[in-house]
Amino acid sequence: MSDMTMLRIGIAVAGLILLAAIFYFGRPRKPGQGKRLQRESTSRQEPTLGEQMEADARAESLAQSELDLSSRAAETPPAAELGKRVSEEFDKIVTLYLAARAGQKLHGPDIVVAAEKAGLVYGHMGVFHRLVENRPERGPVFSVANIMKPGSFDMTQIQTLETPAIAFFLTLPAPIPALDAWETMLPTAHRMAELLDGVVLDEQRNALGRQRIAHIRDELRAYDRQREAPPLTKATRW
């Protein structure tokens, strides 16, 4: 039997006891009974029916809130697992780079601040991830890693970390449609580039231009259509 069921049974029992008490004390009193009750009322004040019902309602609301919190906590992966893919299988990766300008480096503390401002979370494999809002258990929409080996951001040494670039990678299939994931990753890369005074490059490490962006969108649109289409079956020969 669930805790909520037990709570409701307890409330019902308390209500019956309260009604019995009201019935008992509402009967005509014997001589002298009223004086005794009056003396007792000076030392202890029983709750009214309204107060009891209000207290029961608060108790039920509190129990429901605790159940909701427990449910959300059970669905949320631990910090070390945030951004872990549900399946290790994938069939396509789309990559962007955010590089420092010539003669400069990206610094660890600045990367952390920019990632947080761009809505990323630090998690699985020691890299940053964009997660599906309110559904972190679905895995990453895309992730951001260091291009320097081993690819992670060691928070114990983040103050001294320097790197020429960081990589944004979208591993497909993602928890949302591929085109939607791209439309989430691209502005995030541009936002972080603005915050870090860097430049966004394509997978060939060339400047990311409008033509390349349009081409990637077409590729991902076709990818989504292909996954939505039912598999082709061979015609049956008679």
C-alpha cells in the first residue's frame, strides 16, 4: 500500500473520530458537566472542525510534494552521469569548432563561465552538455569537449587550462530531431564565441559561412525524413 493511500486512510479515520467527538460534545449535558468542560477548556483548546480539515489538507499537500520531489530525483541522473547517451550506437556526427583568435588561447575559467551562460551543464566524461529541458535522462542534445587530449575539462586544474579550441559535436540519433538539435547547437556556438572572443569553424576548420550552414541544414532535414519514413519492403512475387 502506498504512502499516499495510508495518508488518505489516516485522514478519513481522523475525520470519523472528529465527527464522533462533535456528536458526543453536542449532546445535552448532565448537571455539572458543563462546568467541568469549562474548566478543562481553560487549560486545553481543542481544534475546530475547520482547523482540523485545514491541517489534514496541509499534511496531504506536504506528502504529495515529497512524492513529487522523490519522483523527480529518481528521474534525474547523478552529476557524473549527466549527458550520458542512452545508447552508444550512432550513425552520424556533426562537428563545429570554436577557436581562439590567432596568437591567443581559450582559458579554462572563461570556458566554464561561457558554458554556463550558454545553458550547458558539466557532466559525463568531464565535458559540457546541452540536455533536453526537464528530461536529462534522455541524454545530450550535443556536447562540448576540449580538442586537447584527453578531451575533458579537469575541474581540479581548470584555473591553469589553456586550449586553442573547443569542439561542439552532435551525435545522431539525438534525443530530439537532428535539425532541431543543430538549430540548438549553432546559436550556442555563436554565443560562446561572442563570450570568449573566438571564431566558429566548420568540421574542416574553415570559417563557417552561410552556404555551409545551409548545406548542413539540408543534410539534417534529409536525415530526419529518412528516419521518419517507413522501411521499404520488397514486392511479393506471386
